[in-house]
Amino acid sequence: MKGALRLVFPPQCLSCGTPVTEEGGLCALCWREADFIHGTCCTCCGAPLPDSGDADTEAGDLLSCDECLITPRPWQSGRAALVYRGTGRKLALMLKHGDRLDLAPALGGWLARTAEPLVQPGTVVVPVPVPLRRLLRRKYNQAEILARPVARAYGLDFLPGALRRLRHTPMQDHRSVTDRYANQKDTITAPTRIAQRLQGRPVLLVDDVMASGATLCAAATALNAAGAGPLSILVLARAVKDA
């Protein structure tokens, strides 16, 4: 039956719809435009870094991008699956604004593999919440859609209600970094009933895209205030400045 269905409905590229050989795959062109983050990256946010080729660099060494050196982060470590450009940007926008929930299994699988260095015993997976007005319009939280398969892959506790928005915030697009942080300041909290389940436990905070980090900062600050243990962030795509 499955083989017959594939003859009628062959697998399509996640990004452009071109026929491909396997479900959840990319065509050759979209693959070339998908900037997956492998190798040397910022320990704090996952942004790709130039490989120095230094044989003395140890795997556990802490490396920081320029942004994380300038802006202190309220979390300890982070990873991103893709750079937010080309196919990575297109897929993130399709999930966020295009109602493409069919992308979730593949994107969630990529994110789960990216999360491996961040997973500790007892880790709790928490998605970044979206404003209620936006949630009512979209009908789903894309961060929650991505976070669920990560928790499932490692058998981790998943707490989609661990954080909530205190007020609606305008979209971050076209704002300066300073305005983005001001826009998100004191907008997220951890309800008391949930905070007890976070006490001292490592938390993996998941979102779809990291640009300035303002939204993740607000969410991480709320988790720290609730007494959560060491925090790590995990995003599908990391926006980086052009070289």
C-alpha cells in the first residue's frame, strides 16, 4: 500500500515541491542553498564560526561569536540547525506563516539531532511562547511544534505551558537591536504552578529563529527567575551577519 501511494504521490522536496527520492528530503538545488551548521560554532548561540584549524583546540573549549561577546546571554549554551538564509529561511517562514505543519517531522528531526550535545539527564524541554493574539490567528505555536519531537527523541519531559506571555508585543521585524530588547522586556513569566517542576533542572529552551536573541533572553530570564537549572537554547535557524 505504501509503495502504491508513493507511485501516485511521490515524495516532494520540503522547500520547493520538486520530486525527491525520500520523504522529508530536499532536492539538489535546495540542499545547496541549505546552510546546515556543522563543525566550529559559537558555544552560546550556535552561530557558525571560522575553523581556525588549530590542532590544540579541545572539543570542550568555549567559543563565542562577536554578538555573544558583546551581549551577555542569560543561558549557558546553545545550538542551531541552520543559518537563517536560503533554504533555512524559506522553511522557517513556511512553518511560521504558511501553515506548513507537514514540515514539522523533518524539521523537528533535524533539530533533535542538533540538540544532542545539549541534552543532560533530567532535562526539561520548554518552547518559547507566542503572544495570545498571534496564537489565535495562527492556531499553533511553531516553537512548540518543533520542540515536541526533540523531547520525544530523547524521552525528555515536555512542558509547553512552562512559560506564558504577559502582554502582546509588536512584531520584531525592522527594529534595531535595542528596540527588540525593549519590546520583549518583562513580557514572559513562568506560572507558579509550573515553576515547581523546573526547580534546579536543566532546561532546553526551543524557538524557531534567533536573530538578536531578545525573545530568547526574555524567556530565559523568566526561567532563571523560576529557579530553573542550567539553561540551553535550541533554534531551527540562526540569523547571522553576512561576511
